[in-house]
Amino acid sequence: MDTRPNLVLVGFMGSGKSSVGRLAAADLGLRFVDLDHEIEQREGATITRIFETCGEEEFRRIESKVATEVAERRGQVIATGGGIVLRPVNLERLGVAGVIVHLHVTPECAWARARGHGHRPLVAGPDGEARLRELFAKRQPLYDAIPLSVEGSNRPPRAVAADVVRVYRRRVDAGGSGIRA
Ligand code: S3P
């Protein structure tokens, strides 16, 4: 069993959590877990469908439950959904056996990447860009509160992943497991 701390990627939609996470996982030899994908598997429904049928509150409840379960295992790179920061308890749990790294992205880059993707009901439709900017402004303080951060805008995923891996290794070498800050 892999007992290494998890690497937890947190950031706004389109920050590159999944693509960077996959590369970092391959590099570190850790298992890659995408929280949105886990939710879809367990619920047997797409993220969009869950939002449509149950609403955002219920989605957040499911997201917390799945995050709690995934956080109990080790040896993983976990790509979270952009809204994971909305419930502080999520980061507390994911940080118990994990190094949390914020992938920073500009709103312009986030929109260029997030538009037209099916699992982002919060920014779907004609006023998607305006809603994305609104969400971005509201959430920025939550992301900024994460002490470890890597720039994810306008850079190839490989370069971002290399930085993330460096940050993770440095943190683990410095303090063992169970590190959030
Ligand atoms: C959300 C981000 C999405 C997905 C859902 C809600 C958010 O994940 O969890 O649409 O609230 O920011 P990504 O960050 O992978 O796009």
C-alpha cells in the first residue's frame, strides 16, 4: 500500500487541475483521482445532470462526502472541482494526509479553457463569461488563502506539473505527511 501523502490540486475551473494532475501523478508514481469523475461514477449521472435534478446544494453535499472518502486513502494525486473551497471542511479533510497546492489561473485563461465544456453548468449558456468573472471574484480570497501556489495560466501543462511536483516533494521532504500549510 502506498503511504505517501496525497497531492491535492485546488483551483478555479480551467486552471488545469486534471491535465496537470495526470502528469504529476505519472511523474510521482501516484494514482490519479478526479473528484468530479468519482462523483459521476458513484451517482451514475453527469455533473450537469446532478445540478439540473438536485440543485447546487445537493451537489455540494455529495462533493463533500466523496472528498471525505477519497481523503482517507493515500498515495494519490487528487484533482478537485473548482468549488471545493466553498466548504472549509473539505480542505481540512483533504489536508490531513495531503499537500494542498493551489493552481492559479487568470479569469481570461479560465474562460478560454472552461467554455464549451459539458461538466461546468455554472458557466454554461450565453452569459457564461459574466458568471465566471463573478464567481472568480467571489472565490479569489478562498484560493488565495492556500499557502502553496503554482501559476497555471498560459503555460504548458508539463511545465506546471513540474513545478507542482517540486512543491510537493519539497513539502514532503520538509515535514512528512499530513501537511496543509
Ligand atoms: C465547479 C467546477 C467543476 C465541477 C462543477 C462545479 C465549480 O469542476 O465540479 O461544475 O463550482 O467551480 P472543474 O473545476 O474541474 O471545472
